[in-house]
Amino acid sequence: MVLVMEEIFEKLRTLQDVLSQKIKLEQAIQAIPKILVDQEEMVSRLKKTFIEKNQDYEKAKAAEAEYRNLLFEAEHSRENAEKNMDSISTQREYEALDKEIRDASEKEQQYRKELQQQERTLSDLTDQMKQSAALIEQQEQELAERRLLIEAEVAEKKAQMEQLIAQENSVKPGLDEEVVFKFERIIRNKMGKGIVPIKNGVCMGCHMILPIQFANMVRLGEEIVFCPYCSRILYFEESEEGTEFFFDIEDAGSLSDLDDIDEEEYDEDEEEDDKVSIDYDE
């Protein structure tokens, strides 16, 4: 029976390596598309900015056209008033015409100033739009190239995944399906460690001291035993001194000592691994 259990433990250790690689690969495959998403969002923001600048350009262009027309009208009004100066006959007419010329000249200067401002705005927006268009083109090209690279990377990782699945299927025969199911959940929740040894009555996964009766069950190696604290599968491993003794169950606690443990605190799927460390020098 011990030999059979040793074979089972060896299978579980092999399965642990395969499942750990498989889980890491799954996470890598899931993370890959995020790289594309981030760059696609950046391109989308650049395009949105370009559209906004184009709208500003159209507004500035319309304003520029309006001021150009107003300037033309002011110039035309001033020129007509200046021509009429030769035909005036009274002081009143002169004063009225002079005021018309001055008003037209002021408007002309104002419109010319506004027109120049709009022309500068159009020039700046034109430069910004050219830069934005060039940046968008560059980012889209990089995005297309990266998409090809990522597709190749995903294909490669999926091929690796198929190999791992084949290895997994080759290891599973002979193992209890329920144990395998629970074992995979433990590996996912316990950072890749689902089977660990006990040394000197201590679980090497969570570093908690096990009840003596429980440690003796693991030492016997007649069945699969899960740590009551971290839920990992346990197997016996000789201490550094090379010897380890059975404890007298009558002189120590038993599994019933675990009844006082808060079930919530030590839930098999939620238990944290950072338990109290053991000072082996004591």
C-alpha cells in the first residue's frame, strides 16, 4: 500500500508541475489581448482629438470668412465715403461724411485684426492636425504590426497549452477524479502548490503545527490526507536528521483538537498561506 501511495504522490507532484505551468499559461494568454486594447484605446483617443481639432478648424475657417467679408464691407464703405468728400457743399455734410470715414476705418482695423487672429489660429490648427494625422498613422501601423505578433504569440502559447493538456491527461489515469478536481482548485488558490511535505509535524505549505494523530496518519501513508489549515495534500518527508518518530496519541491531542478552529478562518478555498512560521532551532 505504501508503494502505491508513493506512486500516487509522485503522480500528484508531476501533475502539480503541469497544472502550475498550465495556469500561468492561461493567465498569460488572457493578459495578451490587454496590450492591444490599451493601444487601440490610445489610437481611439488620438482620433477623437483629431476630430475635435477639425471641428475647431472648421469654426475658425467660418470665422475667418466672416471677418474677411466684414473687412471688405468696411473697406468698401470707407472708400465710398472718401470719394464723396469731393461732392460735399456744407459743413454738416462734411462732418457726417468724416464721421462715416472714421467709423469705417475703425471697423476696418478691428476686422483686419480679428482676421489676422483667425488666420493664425487656422495655421496653428493645420499644423496640429498634420501632426495628429501623422501620429495616428504611425500608431495604426504599429498596432497592425503588434496585432500580427500577438496573434503569433497566442498561437504559440495555445500550442504549448495543448502539450500541457496532453501531459495532464497522461498523468491523470489512476488518480481519483474528485481528488484531482480538488487538487487543481488548491493549486489555483495556493500559488501553484497543492502537495507539500510535513517535517517534524509541521505542514511545509502553511507552516502550522499539525495535531499528532493527524501527523501520524500522514506518516503512515495509507491514504490521501489534506492539511486541515491550508487544504494542501500532505506527504511524509524525513527530517534533516533522517529520523522522525511516531507520537503516542494517548499522551497528546488528536484531531478533535481542531473543533475549536473557526471554520471561516480556515476555509479551504480562502485560507491564506502566511501563517505563523516555526522556529526550527527551538
